[in-house]
Amino acid sequence: MAHVELSLSEVFGEAPAEQESDNVGQWSGTVSRAAEPCLLIDADTCVVAISSSGCDLLCLGAPEDVIGLPLLEGGLRLVDFTASPSELTEQETDKIPPLLALHSGRLARGLLRVRRPGSDAGTTVDAISTPVLTGASVAGSLTFFSVV
């Protein structure tokens, strides 16, 4: 039977302590330029960045119209999955993936039904959200969307 001995040495020395970076700021440019429907909110639930396709999918108009506004006050109209859809209550909107990832600090996934202005029909959207960390604390959430 072969004998293997392993020895590790510090070739590179100690790595410097990880500097706190502004991950929300770093993701902002990427989200703004993304072809995919995506959204970045900060810890106060304000929209930091949203892709043009994300605005189209969520019926929010142009990105510059919603950046800086609280997510749920920027024109996002979420409805339930009943035959005659009605607006979600505050208790229900707290459980949507972007907010759930923000408050829980964990990945979140769920279906949303978005109502277009002037329409009774809703579009079903799959949302996958991840918390965005700065140091050890949650500084925002990043969400990707897909039509179901």
C-alpha cells in the first residue's frame, strides 16, 4: 500500500482581511445593463437598479421612473391567483421573493402575478431572489424573473 505524506506551507503569506465592499453598488451597473429581467433593491426596499426588460415584464414603465422609489410604491401591481384577481394585501406582499430574501437573508423563490394597468388579466412570473451582503449584513436583494 502506498504511503502519501502531504505538507502545506504558507507560500503567499497571510491574505489581507477582506475589505467591506459596496456589493449593492457593484451589482447596480450590471443589473441596469442586463438583457434579462432583473431587479436590485436596497435594505430599505427602494429600487436601486432594474433592467429595461424587468420594467417591461413588471409593467413599471422606464427604469428611471422607478429607481429610488420603494418597490411596492413604484407602480408594481401584484394580484392573487384567483379567478377574479384582487390586489395582494400587505401581509401577502411581505412574502414576495425580493422582500423575503431581504428580510430572511436567504434565497427565496416564488411565483408572482403581475397585473398590467387597464387589464384584468395577470402575467405569471417566476422570481428567484438572493440577498446581497455587505460584510455580514444584508444590504439588499437581487432578483431574476422569468415568465411562466
